[in-house]
Amino acid sequence: MRSPEFEERPDDPLAGRPSALRPLTHDLVAAVLATRGHAVTTDDAGELVGRWAESHIWFLRAGDAGELLQVRTIATRAFAVEQVPSLHHFCNTWNRDRFWPKAFVHVDDGGPVRICGEVITDLERGVTPHQLDRLLDRGISTGCRLAAEVGRLAGTAHP
């Protein structure tokens, strides 16, 4: 999939020289996702989140200056706590065989167990819109691949 063309538009986070590095900002992430046609919303904490097939994906910024991009996927399928050992095995195998996303098991306080994935990139020196587009695209596509594999796991799923 080819990156969208970024045009000069006044008051737009994508305006300016396309090859110029710029700081990672909430508005820049939102603009790149919108240019790609992805529907995202802002959650109660002010973070961008969207739904793709069998996953919810958050686009987070971390670090002292918000320079770390984290694309976090949470597979929608939930499992019983008794399945945690087999889910750990799944994640260990996934992480051994693939670079992205890092997979891990998350047990909610209320009991449901989910598999999550994350891709983290340090953008301390900045990022171009094209680079950010590629990072977001890879985070989404690999997160969706993880969620699809989780959806095929045997066992009883919770609603």
C-alpha cells in the first residue's frame, strides 16, 4: 500500500516540507491516520483509538517529551484465566517467530484474559509524515495479524 500524498495546507499538521523531520504529536498522528482514511476516536484519557476487524488499536505517545510512538493492539477475543499457560505459550512462540508486534498476556482485574501486542518506536529526533505513515501502517497490519491468530485459538471464549 502506497503512502498518501501530503499537500501544503494552512494550519494542517502535515503542512510544510514533506521530508522535514517534525516532533511526534497527537495532531500529527491523527492527521496521518485521517489521510489514510482510518476512523479513530479519542478515548477518555485523550488517546487515539480505533477498531480493526478483531482488535482495538491505541496510538500512544510515551517518554518525557512524547517522543515514543506505541501502537498497542488488544485482541477482542477474551479467554478464561485457566487458559493463561497456553496463552503464554502462544505469545512466546509468536515472539520467537516474529519481530512485530511484541505479544503478551493481560489479565483484567475482573477476570477476562486477552492477548495484546505492541510496537514501540523511538522518534526522539523527529519523524516525517511518510515515515509515520509507514510506522502506523505496519503497527496496524501486524496488530491485526496477531488478533486474527488469537481469534483462531482453541478454547472457550468469554463474551
